[in-house]
Amino acid sequence: MRRYGVKGMVAILAVALVLGLAASGFSQGKWVFGIKGDVTFVEPFVVGGDWTEKWNDEVDPLNEELQDFADYVEDMGGDITLNTAEKITRGYSVHAYLERRISEKFGFRTSVEYLMGMSSDYGFDATSVWDDWYWDWLDVTMEGEMSTSALKVALAPRLIVPMGNFVLNLGAGPLYCRASASLTGNYEIVGEFLGDIYWETYEATYTGSGFGFYGDIELKIPLDRLTIDVEVGYESTGKIDVDGEGKIEGEAEGIPFDDEWDVEGALDFSGPYVAISLEFPF
């Protein structure tokens, strides 16, 4: 018990020392504002609604179903344009951060990041398909899209290591992530003689938030009025519980229908990233 008490006291003293140094440094440090663009290599994990695994694990079975339908359309003498789904392997982020340099070798950074560009669409446009049930030539169209995005806020101490004409900057700290995803689509059947036979639109949206961490290494190249840096890092959000609402509406042979339901799931945006930044001191 005494050993743990001593360790606790040392931790308290260490935190107090860091806060004391920070408080004294803030009065004489300088601010740095940065704008950062990066590519994040991430495969979004999506659970909820009809999707129970990573999106990338669902792409191949989905495309097999689309191809099976294309084969059927061609067997029935129709024409079809097929749009197969793509796997998501990366996203794109825009960051803005504010860093307080307490000394030449130490600082604190607060950053805001929006992760986007992670979407995959799929579907088909089939025309002149003979259907024995309706005894009509049908046009059948379907479009769907799965998309995800995230808003992240991070805070981290920074260690600044001068290396001749360059500067090495290292940091790690907690990360807050507000995650969202949506699965949307529409489906329509139109007959040459019967007209509108069936149509529907559907949407399921999920949102949630959680905490994780991140770490990065930056190589800074100082210029006259700004600094360019190349950064490599890793962000871990873990599986974030999300919930939302699904809804569908449409019309089947002149009879309208609609439905709504609650959805639950999880998202994970963990992965490495590479970024280029521009810094402006003031």
C-alpha cells in the first residue's frame, strides 16, 4: 500500500510540475496556426441494419448478387448497365490546429479534423426486360450508396527536437470522435404497358461519439514566412456505438407504404495516415 502511495504522490508531483511549467510558459510562448490535409488509410467498420461486418467484407457478396441479376436480365433479352460497389481503403481529412509553444522544445496542440471521402455507390439500370409474371417489358433501376464521415477533436503535448535545418515534432494524446454513416438507395420498376409498378426509397443513418487516442511524428521544413511539414501518424477510435433511424417509403401497384425503425450499430475509423501541413507563426 505504501509503495502505491509513493507512486501516486510522484505522479501528482509530475503533473503539478508539468502544469507549472505550462502556466509559466504560456505567458512567454508563441502561437502557431496550422492547416493540414491528409490521406487516412482506413477500412470503416460498419454494423447496423443489413450490414453486420466491415463494408469491405460485404462488397464481394453484394457484387455477386448484382452480377447474378445482370445475367438474368441478359437471359431475358434485356440490356443492363451495371455499377458494382467498390471497397473503401482510405479517406481524406482537412485539419486546423492551434499550437502553443511554451519553450523551444515543448508545446501543446489542439486540433479539429473532418474525415470525409469514404463512400461507395452501386446499382444497375436494366431496360426492356421481359417478365412472365407481368407479361410486360420492364425497365428496372436500382441505386445505393454507403458513406461514412467523422469529426475529430484532439489535444496533445508536443516534443520539439531541432535537427540542424529541420525540426522533428512528436506528439500523442486523447482523441474525441463524432462518427456518422448512412445507407441510402432507391428501387423502381416501370412497365412498357402497365406504367409504374413499384418504387421505393430507403435511408438508414447512424451517429455516435467516443474517445480514442492518436500519435504522430512530423518533420518540419522552416521557410521564410511559414513552415512545411510532413507527418505520419496513427489514430485509434475503437468501435464507436452509433444509433439512428431507418425509414422506407414507396408504392406497390398503386398502394403506398412507409415504415420507420430504430437502428443500432458501430463504427471504427482507426488507421494510419500521412499528412502535409502549412504552419503560420504569430
